[in-house]
Amino acid sequence: MPHVAVQSVILIMAACLSGSILLSAPVLADSGPTAVDDLQTAADFVEQHCLDCHNDAEAARDFNLEPFADDASWTPRADWDTSDWEKILKRLVGRQMPPADASRPEESEYIAAIGALRRHLDRQADAFPPPPATTGLRRLTRTQYANAIRDLLRLEIDAADWLPADSSSHGFDNITVTELSPTQLERYVTAAQQLSRLAVGGRLPGPLGKTVRVPGDQSQSAHVEGLPLGTRGGVLIPFTFPRSGAYEIRVRLARDRDELVEGLNGTYHLDVLLDDDPIDRFAIKRPKGRDHTQVDAHLKLRVHVSAGLHRVGVTFPRNTMALQEIKRQPFDVQFNQHRHPRQAPAVQEVSIVGPLDRAALTTAEDHDSPSRQAIFCVRPNSPDKLRSAAQQVIRPLLRKAYRRPVTAADLDVPMRFFDQASEPHPGDDSWTLQDRFDAGVEAALSAILVNPHFLFHVDSGGQATGNPDIELASRLSFFLWSSIPDERLLDLAEQQRLHDPEILQQQVRRMLADQRSQSLVDNFADQWLYLRNLDSITPDLRLFPDFDANLREAFRGETQHFFADVVRRNRSVLDLIRSEDTFLNERLAKHYGIPHVYGSHFRRVRVTPEQHRGGLLRHGSLLMVTSYATRTAPTLRGSWVLENILGTPPPPPPPNIPTLKEKTPGKLTTLRDQLALHRSNPSCASCHDLIDPVGFALDQFDAVGRWRERMDGQPIDVRGRLPDGTVVEGVDQLEAGILQRPEMFVQTLTAKLLTYAIGRHVDRHDGPAIRGIVDAAAADDYRFASLVTALVLSPSFQMRSQP
């Protein structure tokens, strides 16, 4: 039966292909295997290695190959669903099928079958290209919103202060942003009104304020990056002062559960700085009694600050005699709500309020902040010039905000808001021409910031604008910068030159070199590598008493700096897997046991094999987010590697699967033994046989990423196996096994990047494009810029049919 089925497949496919594919692609027929040759190769492979399981009787994994002989499902045609065959190709590339315990094909058979199936799928894409997969309207995420405000108005904001968090889908938060609920709309309207007032600097209803709180579990015994050397602890706050004027800065010290200021063992000093310049120093003394309410009541000052972005620093001069290194005990967590008694005072929160002077609240005419400089390209000198000046101000704002040429209808809406808000106030001599102009521009800007043309970006394949380059410019800028296009991109798009491959490559290189490409780290890498999960994870402090917020941030910093280095220096993306360097500061280096690293700033550090650091799989960030609070989790780690490195995510677990029980005291059952018992359940074994062996290879890193040789007095067994059957022992061999077929990792990274770039989940139609991107990058050793350039040039990104 299997032999008959496969031969039938060949006849059906060959008959169809001879009349369509071969005629449409004569070059392929002359330069390599023909369609019939490829189908014969694939059929031979299926018959010999697949039908023993994937047949009518067995139907392994619910995937039966025999029916294809009856319904001609292998035949290329417009409605052919290639989803299963894309999955088969991926499993063949990874040598995951046939299973490792079955009779395995020779490597030459794998190569031949992979080539045949790939060419067949590519022929399908060439003969029946899918329509452009547009995503329609997508709302700006709050990160994109904040960046757009920065680039449009030169106003730095914290998006979390203004907008609700975005939900995630397929690993990224820019996928499911297609709707705007009434609650969200209200938040956007409020943000537009307040941000317009901040940017324009019109009359303020009263002082504005911001309070920054320092995490309670953050140690303040070490230097904080950005603050002066010779200091310890505190906080550095970037803050946009809305107006030049007087502001009050107030500091509150950390307290324990009894409301006593922590660490008061003598006299201490606190420095307050503005843009690195000291502006005041305070003495802090222990009170005679237990009333600590007045200990920090005097920690406030009033200072005149110019409008715009400044850095406010609060820190303690280091007193080496008062800061002795104290060994932390496992049960110090019992002493207070944090972890252990502080040995010196710490900052709990800093408040900034202002402007406090009346003159600064009522007018901004003489206080040109960076935002006002960006907005007001002209000012009227007479009432009859008011409206024409407003149009000169609003038109360039519209072009940047809407990311396209401005129409008369576009200008009409904000101008109506301007006209209403700039009406004169009869009898009010304080209502000057400049006040009228500012109020009108503020109202017009509010209208712009709540307009759908600003809040949503359109992916219609050019149908909405009549110029595909306009949408391409926005898609490119939101991909690489998470923000709106700059003038250069808009100019090229309006000239319809941006789609030119040479120009597009130049722009990609330019944009990657720009500091705004840091968004690839902050948004793409943070989500792909689960760095955003770090804030929700706290290991059991009884087992890991040295863990604190400083270490959590150091974990994040290592991975962010490492990924940023791959972007900035255009390194091969394979360095993400195996690298001879990483990025450390003193806190993280001590945690890893790496000597001679001092200071709070991150720097590239060359590591030796004995230090067990380097690529992503050795980073404390990844190791902690794939662990439980009390122990490592080979299942979580293995699943993460399968999904995010190899691109073969395991299926979700069936319902009602019991969790592993914690070990009973006195029993020496290892985690490996417990998982083996778990796999004895047939419903569990099908997945865990694939997942757990990958995770075991990382088990010499504990739940907070420290290297260990033994656990519970026993040597750690790190023997594992990759899905292709390759036996690995430890992280070194795991990395080597992954790099044995580098195209698998690069294809996974490409699919993740493409999902993030186009705002939708990639599907079967994107398979040929993804393989083409990987092939193009392979010629340049998979360097990051080459990978991104090939992605941007791909049909999937440009939202056009396959060529």
C-alpha cells in the first residue's frame, strides 16, 4: 500500500507540474533538478522513512501521508495549503524526523530530500504567489507612542505614566494592537491634552509633579551608574521640566516595617545634583528616641531650573569606614520586609514639583524649551498674521505625525481647534498675542495627537495612500526605531525612491547606526529573550539571600548590552549562541565569580572557558526566567531553547497534568529522576522526551545563573540530547550542537524579527521569503545588518507578492 500511494503521488504531481510549473520556470528545468526529479526524490524519501508511521494504520502525530495519493494534496495549485509541508521541511532541516530511535537516513538522503522539498515549495510560491499579507490598521504601542512624542516634540516621557500596558501575542506587544477601547481612548485624549500643554508651554493650571520610588529590595551600598564616582546608592532621574522656574525637590529615606529609617548608625550626608552639578548637601543623624518622622523632613530644597530635559541625582558620599562587607546569612530575610538590615541609609523616593512661581505658570514666552524650539518655526507679530503663522507651524507637525504628505483636509481639522482656542479675551489685558498663539497651537496639537492618522499606522500595500513607499517608510522606522520616520525617510518616500533596493540598503545601514536603533534592544530583544519577565520573578530569598534588585538589573543589563553590541558592531548573529566575551559590571562579575571587574558601568569582558560565560544560554537573565523560585526547571529551559533558538516549539501540555512535587527531606531523588518518573506517563512522554534532554544540558547553572558542579552533594548529570539525536553533555556541547546547523537558529531569529517587523504572525506563505533571507545573510556570515537588510528587501516585509 505505501509503495502504491507514493507512486500515485508522483504521477499526479508530475502530470500537473508538466503543464504549469515547468512551462513557467524553464530556467529551473535547465539549471538543476526538474520538478519531476524533485518529486521522485521526495517520494522515495517518504516511502522509505515516513510511511512506517505516517500511514492509515498508525497516523503518527495525526499526520497521515497516504491520503495525499487520493486527493492530490501535493499538487501545486492556487488553493494548496503548504502548512504541513513547511513543518515537514523544518523538521527535516533539524533532522528531527524520523525520530532519533528509528532507522535514520544517510546525511546525503537528508540533503537531497530537503533540497527537493524546498524547491518544490518555492515553485509553488512562484507559480501561485499569495496576495500581499497586509495587517490593516495597527495602533501604536505605548513604547512607540512615547518614541513618536520624543521625535515629534522633543519631549521625553515615560509611557507607563500615560497609557495602559499593551497585551502580547506571538511573543510581541505590537501584534494585537488593532482596537481602541473607550477606556484607552480616554487615556489617549488625556495624554494628548497634557502632553500638548507640556510641549507648547502654555498656561499651567498649577505645579506639576513626579515621584520616583526606588525598589525596596535594591541595595544602595554600591555606586549607581551616572552618578559621581565616590558615591554610593541613591537614584538618577531624567526629568523634563515643563517650564523655566522654581522647583522643589524632596527626598524620603527608606524605612523598615516599624517606620524606622534604616541604617542610621551615625551621621551621614546626602547630596542632591542637577546635571552632575552639586546643588546641596544635607546631614542625616540618628534621633535620640524612636520617633523617626523628622529624620528626613529637612531633605528638601528649592532650585531654579531651565525648561527641558535635565538629570536630578540623589546620592550618598561614600564612607568607607561605615560600609564594611558583611556576610549575608540565609535567613536574613526574616529580619525585615526586604532582605536583611541595611548598614547605611537608603533613598526610598524622590519627588519633584513645580514650577512654583506664578510668572512661570502663566507664560512661557521667554522660556524656549527644546519642545518649543521644535514646534515654533515662526511667531506672529500682529493679529492678522496669527492664522498664517499657525499654518506654518502646524503643517510640518502634521507631516511628521501622520507620516505622509499633508492634504487640505488634514490641515482643516487642527486649524478649527486653533481658531477656537486663539479667540481674543475682551477686557483681559494679560491675554497677549503670544498667549493666543500658544493656546491655539496647543489645541491644534491635541487634535493631532488623538487623530487616528497619528495613533494608527496603516499597512495596506499602498492602497490607502497611493504610494507604497509612504507605508514602507513607516514600516521601516517602526521596525528599526519603534518611532516615526525622520525627514530623510519621508523625503525618499514622497519621491517614490525608497523602494529602490540600493537606496533601501543605504537607509537600513544608516538607521542601524543611529542611536534610535536601541529600540531593537529595548523592544525586540527584551520580548524575544523574556527580559520583561525579570521584574515578575523573585527567587526564594531563603535559598538565594544574595539576590536583590541590583542583580536583577545587572542580569538585564548584560543581555541588553550584549545584543546591542551585535547590532552596533554588525557581528554575526551566531555570536549570540557562542561568544568569547560578555558584558559585566562589578555586581554581576562578583555573582559569576569573575575577578578584576570594578564599577557600576557595563563593559565588554573577555571570558575564559573555565568561567562558563559568553553566549545567551549562559546569561543569568535567561537562566533565571526559565527557573522556578526554588530550583532550576529543565522543562522550562528546554522548551525555551526549542521555541526561541531551534524554532520547533513543543505543543502545549495537556490539561490536568500534575506538577512535580518538592523533594521530601531525607530522600535523595534527583530532579532528573523526578522528571523520568513524570515521563513514565505516556501522555507526558511524547513532549518531555523532546524537551527535558535539552534542558538538562543547562542544569549546571542554578536558578539565579550561578555555575555549580554539585547539587545536594551529588555531581550534576548534564547529559542531554538535541531533537536530531545529537548527544550533548553540558552547555559547551549544547552550543556546538546548535551551531552544527546554524541555519536553524538564523531561520528562527529571522522569523521572530519578521513577526516583530510586520506586526503579524508569520505563516506558510512566508516560508520561501524567510529561507531567502537566511540564504542572503549566509553569504556575509549571518551578520546582523545583512540579515536585517535581506528582511527589509523581502516580499513579506514589503507586503507584495513573491517575485
